[in-house]
Amino acid sequence: MSVSSQQVLSDLYRSFPPLRPVMAGLYGYQLRWKRYGLNPERLVEMALERETWLPSAWERWQKEELARVLHHAATRVPYYRTMWAARRRAGDRSSPELLENWPILEKEELRKNFRGFVSDKHRIKDSELETTSGTTGSPVTVVLPRRTVRAWYALCEARFRRWNGITRDSRWAMIGSQLVAPVQQTSPPFWVWNEGLNQLYMSAYHLTYENLPSYLEAMARYKVEYVWGHSSALNALTSAALRSGQKFPQLRIALSSSEPLTAKQRIRIGAAFRCPVRETYGMSEMVAGASECEAGRMHLWPEVGFYEVVEGTEAVQPGNSGDLICTSFLNREMPLIRYRVGDRVALSSDKGGCKCGRLLPMLASIDGRASDMLFTKSGRMVTPTSMEIVFDVDLPIREGQIVQESLQSVRVIYVPNGRRSSSVEQILSERVRARLGDVDVVLEPVQSIPRGANGKLRAVVCALSSEEKRSLRIQAGVAVSAAVPAGSH
């Protein structure tokens, strides 16, 4: 769908509130077909069966898959074929059949010319175009063939849902960054029911202490069985329960995504919904995935990609943190070789297996997706993921950073991809105000944005003082020192 078509549908959605559930439902049925097709159970059962493979079986399988992917990329993908031809002309005789001979692929290379990474046997129009959320400030576009999408969602169904006793047909609530209700709206509904996905999509922009009862009433009315959302958004919703005494519906499971889940967040969310809390891990590029089991361990999905952890370009030992580097297996039409996803993780050094009985490899930690929550004048908390989509790929911007300097002022630092444009700056200002309300937006075009000590660009930064943050969290119902009943987790 073109940007102009999306804008027309978006305008229609905002202009006619009674049509919102109908439009959301139709969109949901479209997504359901794209993700699952007619017979998704075969792929789900195959994914569950592979969890019993011994490490030696996974090693053989990945070795064969890696050889196929490297050969295909070097011979059929324009970017890589050109790269290897240039190396040959320069006298380089290293073999493309060995992964260590390939350079690490940075996001900027993919962002500059994503079409160059598509196999010359594949037509882009036959695939979905997906934009990453821009966690590192530089969103990219990836080409996702239908079989890749369905293979990915079969794994999600198996290891996000089936592990936790739910299915895609279970009724659920999603707290996300889509503007399902105008940010200036002060009365419910702050959600829309998506019949196609059995989903109550709830706005992350209206989570205030005053609005809490209406969110809970909607979850009860739609008989929600589980909830899924950004860790910080789930925490903002549920921590208020401990302060207000408001009774939450008891759910079967709460699934967190997009941001690291802290121990305090896990306890608060579990106490509010009286259910287990599990962490999920994935990205739009579909080059890595992981899911938390009932024993509390994060299991990697080996069929999605080959994983390396490096510091700079040097491999680090299991148990030590480093940059996650992925070589994709699912997407044959757009293979990404040694792609730096922008997250820092540590592989588990535990060779004793997991108490859950599954033989999938494990992560020791996911360390690199932490950003800052932002605050509005009215006391709402806004998740970093909700703000990062301000820098969508429809704008000629190489990368950007949002810095909240005060409740009244937000600085948008960005690197233009070409000449400075007043229309681009207007769109940036409008997008920031749509999420944070009436604030002063200071636009600062620069040639480059400094990285942090870990080499990453923080796309969202809250520069408020610690005391001001604490006061605002308490105002929003997120009492930092809130008591949690013993054993509630």
C-alpha cells in the first residue's frame, strides 16, 4: 500500500469514529491471512517438534543452511555479488563460503539501498515492505515474502503463545504505539476492537491514573484472556493498581515486548493481573527471535538465523555481553549476512540444559534496548517505542534523536538526507506534538549524532532530573517504592 493510500485511510479512520471498529476488523482479517494463511498448524507443529532436537542436530542443520544462504547471497544478491567482485579485482582470494570472510553489515548500508539486498530472482512487488521501529534512530525497510512472514508467525504462535497455553484465537489486549485515538482525546474509548485478530488494541498514549478504570472495564467487557505490550507501557498500566486498589481482571499470561523487562516491572505486572509474565524478543527484520519459557530462561530460535556476539568485530565468549550479529535463514529473497541488529546480548554459557526440557539454545541476557520514558505536561508516560516511529522512513532523514529537555520543550536532533526541508520539519513537529501534546519543538539538523559509551545511538533521551522523573511517575500512578504482596509473582 502506498504512503498516500495509507494517509487517506488514516484520515478516514480519525474523521469517522463509528467506522473505527469496522476498519480495524477488516485490517485484522487482512493481517490474519498474510500471517497464517489457510493451514498454519503444520508449520506450528513442526516448530514444536524441532524443540526436541539435540545440539548436534541443530549444528548440522545450521551448517547446511548457512552454506546455502552464503552461496545464494554471493551469487544472486546484487549488493553482495558486487562486493565480492570488487574484492576479487583487488586481489582478495578469500572464500565467500566461510562466514568469517564476510564483513559485518551495518544498518546504514541497508537503509541506503534496501533494494540491492533483494535477490535478482525475486520481484519486490510480490512481498510486503516492513519498516523497522527505529530503535537505534535509523529505521530501515525490509522486503518480506509471504512464506517468510508465515514461517515467522508460526514460530511466534508456537513459542510465544502455545508455550503459555494460548492460541491466535484467544481474545487478547495489545498496548501499542498506533494512534487508535487522538492524543488530545480526554474521554474513552482509548482503544479499538479488532475482530480479525480477536484483539483489543489499546492506546499507549492515554495511560493515566484517571483513565485506568476505563481500560480495565474494556478488558473485562471484551473478555480478554491475555495482554501483550511494551514493557514500560504494561508497567505504567499495572503499577497504578498497587496504589489505587483497583481490581484488575485475572489473565492467563502477560507478554512483554520491544524493551527489556526489569525485575520490578515483572513483579508489578504479575501482581496486578495475577498471572505469569513472560518476555518476548524479535524484530521487524525477522533475523532473530527468542522466547521465555516457564522456567524463566530465554530460548533462541535457531531456525531464524545464525547468531554471533561481538565486541567491535571480535567474538566474545558466552556469558559476556556484546553486539548481536545475525545471518538470516527465514528470508531467502532478502538474506542479511552478519547484520548488526543494534541490540546487546549475552549468550548463555550453561551447558546443562533447561528445566523446561526444551533443547533450544539460551540467552543469558538482553541488555541493549533500554531507552527513556518521556512525560507529558498532564502526567502521561510515553514509551520510547511510541516516540521512535516519529523518524519513519517516509522522511528524508538518515537518523534522529529526541531529547526531552523539560516538560515544555523537546529537542529533535536529526541528520538530513540531503537539503534541509521546512516541510520535513513541520511533519517532525506535528508527530512529536501528536504524542506529547502542546510542547515547544526545537529542530536541530546536524551532520552526525554522537553515540553513547556502548557505541549505540539512543533514539529517545529524557533529560529531566531524577527527582522530577520520580515525581512524575508517582503522579502517573507508578509509585517507585510501591509495596508488592509477598509471593505475588
